[in-house]
Amino acid sequence: MSQEQEILFEAKHMHKAFGPTIALKDVDFTVRRGEIRGLIGENGSGKSTIMSIASGMQPATSGEMFYKGEAWSPSTMVEAQDAGISMILQEANTIPGVSVAENIFAGHESEFSKCGIINMRKMYRAADAVLEKFGISHIKAKNPIDMYTFEDRKLIEIARCVTDDTQILVVDETTTALSLEGREILYKLIHRMAEKENKAVVFISHDMDEILEQCSDLTVLRDGDIVGILSRKEMDADDAVAKIRYLMVGREIGEKYYREDYDFSCRDEVALEFDHVSFGKIQDFSLKVHSGEIVGIGGLSGCGMHEIGRAGYGLEKLQGGQVLRNGKPVTTPLAAIESGIGYISKNRDSEALILEGAIQDNIVLPSLTALERHGFIKPSDERRMSEHEIKAFRIKCNSGKQWVNTLSGGNKQKVSFAKWTAKGSEVIIMDCPTRGVDIGVKQAMYSLIEQMKKDGKAIIMISEELSELIGMADRLLIMKDFEVKKEFLRSPDIRQTDIIEYMI
């Protein structure tokens, strides 16, 4: 066996159960040197579970693992990383309240300590060198990590996870949390590791185009089983996308994906207004969103689009101007909810969901006042509401009593979406609404958003996916340097290349 074909990691008969839920069913999985192994499947198919076990995050229920030809059973992620298997998680995985350097060298502080005292200057210099190596020079090691955006914190995680000793890098839906520049940094890294350093990458993604462009081989999972393995030649075939989609869901998905109309008309009623809003680096921002209108906002990392979404939900303290709903100021999230505004945060684990709470409790939380009758809420009403949304979004769970932190990333996103559809919010601010969601659910969500428009809902869709914005928005605002640089109206003639020049 040549070095290029050398098996680096192997799982045999891997089985994983979470109570009555079977996440993996007798799976055999192999990773070889020199490959970028794609893993794709619907939410809850088991793709992240395989590699979380391999990287020491959790144990398998049964089965065997081998790494570099020897039995492998790491007890922690630190142990796995020290041995050469690193995993970049889908959700934020940085330590708040400390510096960038302390995040990069978490668990390895002893390298910079003498007589129990840590030499912080030495740590800062080493961390800056690591960041420079990855081309992340705009982030400074001595700065507190809390001053950086969600996207920048993901880059810091990459710098922390990948060392010279890393032999297998697991990228778990990471690109959904990165800007366009961040994605390019990651793509260059994984190709260097596989093609020049003869290491291996396991690339988990729902983005079909990304998988087909970046990966050398592909494994498809469905309901805890491996249902297909494709070579690069098979991935280049004309029918590859249709074949992969069929393997993922076990049925034909259909051709309709985004909206097929080009009607950007809406109602006269203004549902949400930003009236000369100023805060932080946003200055004098104005926008009127009408009922029955989808306003898309796009741009590169740090352009200000995410901050606009937060302000619309009352999460930012304004220095000037106001956000108005039915003529009344929106100053807090509670005021936003009471006025019929919903908000799907990009950072769902810390801002959108109660992870150590039941699915049902998360879904009904914004609707408790509406469910109340004479000072009481019937458990049957809560159950009925949550079960309706669980069924509508095909949330994979045992019941509404299951905790959210046991769900896959995509199923968490379904919950964060479902609580606002259950509430019947008239205005919904969506910040990366389909992040981490598989293709079948994306299609269903786009259909739901289109129906919301027809029903007269007002929608702000903030996204880093230009194809998503072009495909769904009536009006598309492109932001750069915290201000709107260009506005596009819905048209069949809009191309991504027309938009990018206003972003960079």
C-alpha cells in the first residue's frame, strides 16, 4: 500500500445510541492520507456523530476505532488533538472573558509558565505567530476575545485546532459561520494539508456546491447508515447532484428551490422602520420594510448587516434615531416580541435557544402570554403547539420533552425557526436562517418564507449566501463599512458578479 493510500483512521461496526434514538447503526468508515473526505447527509443522519466520537467528544456505544494502525479510544478532545485529530465544531467553541492567546493555548498554558507563573508576553508572541501563519493578521493575540465577531472567533478556533502535529482535521459545518474571506483561508488550509502535507481532512457540509468543489471523495449518510460512497470521478458526473440528493433523503426532492417569480411588489403598510438609527459604527441608517416584503441584506464579514438585525429586535442600545413597529419604538427584545417581531440569531446556541431546556419549552416560550387563560397555561395546549411545529419542520427527536442540546445543529436551527412560526410573528428578522440545515429542509424553509410573503409577513433576511439572497429577496441591500452601498430590486438578470463589486 502506497503512502497516499495509507489508512489513517478506521471505524468498525460503530454504533451510537442516545437513549431510544439510534444515531449510528453498525457504521464502517475509513479516512486515508491525502484525501479530503466529504461527509454529507440530512440533519440527524449521523455525520457529525462519527467524527465527534473519533475526536474524543463522546464515546461510542459499541464498535472499534483505529488510528495510525493502533486501537483508538480518546477520552477527551484535548487528548485527541494532542495525538493529531482536531475537530472544528459547528457552534462557537471559544472561552469568553479571556484573551485570544489564552483561547489559542487553552490546555497548554504550561508551555509558557515557570514556577507557576505564566509569561503572558511570550504567549502573546506565540499566538500572534500562529495567527500570522494562517493569514489572520487582523486579529491580535492580546485582545479580549469578546471584542471579535462570531466569524472572527471561528478563525481563532481554526488557529487553535490546527498545529504541525495535526494529522486529521475535521471541519464540521464551519464554513456556514465564516465570511467569504474566512472560507478562502480554510479552503487553502485543507488543500495544503491533504495535497502537500499528505494529511487528511474530513469535511462535513450541507452545501452541495462546496462539497463537490472542495472534496476528493464523498460519503453519504442517511438515518445513521452509510448509503453511498462516491469517488472524485463520480462526483464530476452530470447526474452527481441528483444522485447525492436522492441518497441523502431516499426520494426525489424536486427541482423547485428558490422563488420562481420576479414580482417584488408588496403592501403599502410599513411593518418595521429604522428611522435614522445610529449606534456603534452604524450611523444614520434608515430602512422601511413593508408587509409582504422580503428585504435581503448581504455583505462581507464586519459590514454591519448582523448589527442591523440585532437592532431591529431591540438588542442594541441606540445612540440616535429609533426602530419603530406600528409607530411605537422597539427598545428591548420583550417589546419586540410583544409587538409581533421574531428574531432568528446567527449565533443560535447563545442567543436563540435554551440549550438545557426541552424542545417544547423553546418553541412555546414566545407564545406563553397567548396561551395563558385566566392565569393558567394548559400543558395540553403547549404540547399541541410544539407537536405541530415538530411535525411541520420534521425535527428529529423522541418527543418535545427532549433537550435541545441533544439535537444536531440543523435540528437546533429548526427549533429556533419554529418558535416564531408558532408565535405567528408578523415581522421576522432572519440572520443566516438556513445555517447548518440540509438541502431538503432548506427547500421547505424557502417555501415557507415565500408563503409568509404571500400572507403579508415582513421579512428581513440577512445572509452571507448571495445565491440565497438573489433567490428569495424582493429588495437586496449590499452593505460595506457599516453603510448601504447598493440596492437591487428582484430581477432574473441579477448575477453574483454584479453584487460582489459593491462588497469588496
